[in-house]
Amino acid sequence: QQQVKQSPQSLIVQKGGISIINCAYENTAFDYFPWYQQFPGKGPALLIAIRPDVSEKKEGRFTISFNKSAKQFSLHIMDSQPGDSATYFCAASRRAGNTGKLIFGQGTTLQVKP
Amino acid sequence: ETGVTQTPRHLVMGMTNKKSLKCEQHLGHNAMYWYKQSAKKPLELMFVYNFKEQTENNSVPSRFSPECPNSSHLFLHLHTLQPEDSALYLCASSQDRRQKGEKLFFGSGTQLSVL
């Protein structure tokens, strides 16, 4: 019940295309859903996050779509660029008594071809 | 630069060695974390310290021993490790546990190889 399942494991997209990464969770107590971006040789960095009181959040070319009833959320990268090539992790946690105990997905390696 | 510095960047050690990983944060945060990142697996939380007190030990084997002398520094002492402990060890910091949904700032990690 603590797992966050992420798919696909890897993704190849042409420059200018849309990249979509999906995550699903079981624990209905989760109420904070961030996405982290990791470049080779670097630690993950927060990209965008959403709370379940909204169904969508957009920051530039990055959008999170959230479906509370389905317990799913996804990251959409519009107009994908080669510089977006990285590994993306979804995560989930509970706000109450949160100690930074994020439950991470397995990660998706995105390659954007020029 | 995230404000979280980890040293060394790479470490190769034998199973009988003792070594330490160091993490320092310059962000004024009060919570610090150790995560383990293995290939094709989710990041695994190992330890959490909040205001220098350990608040989480995620069933980590005793061959990993954390130390947090102050809110800016975090160590992970390693001894008699196994080859399956080879991984990227990431340190992170955040404001403190009372911040709801706080943002984690990660260091670049120490890539550990156990021979």
C-alpha cells in the first residue's frame, strides 16, 4: 500500500513532442505528489508538485494531471527538448506528520531526440 | 548547486574497510536525510534527522551508522559492507518536519562500490 508505481521505465520522444509519464498509488492518505528531475551525476531536484484539491497544475512546459478517484497522476512535458533528457521520479507523501518520507516511483529515463 | 555538498563523490571500498560519507548543507535547514539509490529501483529512505535527532530509521542494517552532530552536517559511517550495498547514496535537507510537504534539496551523491 506504500508503493508508487511508475511507467514507462524508459521513453524516447522526438524534439517538440509530448512526453507523458504516469504514476499510480494505493494509499488514499497520500496528499502531496511531487515530481523530481535527475540529470546524470546530479541528485534529484524538485520539478513540480500538486496537492489533491486540484486536478491540474501547470508550470511552463510541465503539467501535472491528477485523478483522485483513479489514484493516478501524470507528468506531461510539452514541446519536449533535448535538455529535458533526464530521469524523472514521481513521489507521494502524507502531509500530516510529514518527515520528508517521500515514497518514490521507480523512475523513467526520458531521451528527447533532436 | 543546490546548497547540499556531499563528499567523496566516488568511493571504492573492500568488505572489511571502514569509511564515512559526509554531507553538509548551507541552506539553514533543520532536517537531513540519507537516501539509497540503486539501479532500476525507487529511492529508498534510510534515515531522517530533525534538529539533530534521529526521527526515522527505515530498517537499515547496523553496518550503516548515521551521525548528525549539528543541523548542517550529516555523516554515514560504513563498516563491513556487502557488494549489494553498492549504490548511489544521496543526502538531502529540508526546512523541518513541521513544514507540510516540504521540498527536499538533494546533494549530488556518493557513488559507492563495494568489492
